[in-house]
Amino acid sequence: MSLNRYARQLPARAARLLATVLLALSALVHAADLSPAENARIEYLMASVASLAGAQFIRNGSTYDTPAAVDHLRLKLRLAGSHVKTAEDFIRYCASASSVSGTPYQIRFADGSLVPSAAYLTQKLKEYDEQRARGG
């Protein structure tokens, strides 16, 4: 590759590197916005979704396995930034409905039953909080 051609590609490479660094920093900044207790509550919800054997996450009419669902929820949490201060905010702003279409997210369990993701996550959060209140 000629030096001239390399010099022309350098700004694009630098821009990609800068974008990657900024994305990583934004994740760190967002993590700092959450208290440790709220971060633990949100991570519990993510783990609850990840542990649903044979379940499907339905988003805008398409089905996704649970790892893809958790990846999507993490992306939405990152993008929500400082709007999410609590696990309830996470459910409301990131895990209830498509921000594009407004269509509610649903979870289809292995037995075929279907439930809105907001209802499932709200119940899981209630269980988590009750367990913590009992000292567990």
C-alpha cells in the first residue's frame, strides 16, 4: 500500500478507534450512574431472562433466544444512559416495549405460554426484593 493511500485511510481508522473508545467509556459512565443496589437488581433481571431454558423473547414480531434478548436489553440500557436510575426504570424504558414501534415485548416460555416481558420482570423484581428483605 502506498504511503499516500495509507494516509487517506488513517482518518477513518482513527474515527473507528475513537468511536470504540467512546462507546466503552459511555458504558462505564452509565454504570457509575447506577447505585450498586440498583445495578444488582438490574443484573438479577438480566440473569432471570438468561436462565429461561427453551424460552423465546418476542420483539416486533420476531423471536430471539434468551442470549440475544439479554444482549438487546444491555444495548438498550446502555443507550438509555442516565434515564435509567432504578430497576423499575430499566423495566419501563428498556425491557417493556420496542422504542421504535411501541409494540410490547413478550416472552414465550418453553411450555408455550406467553406473557408480557414487563409483567414477568416486575414479578421477578418483586421476588428479588422480598428475598433481600428476608436477608437472603
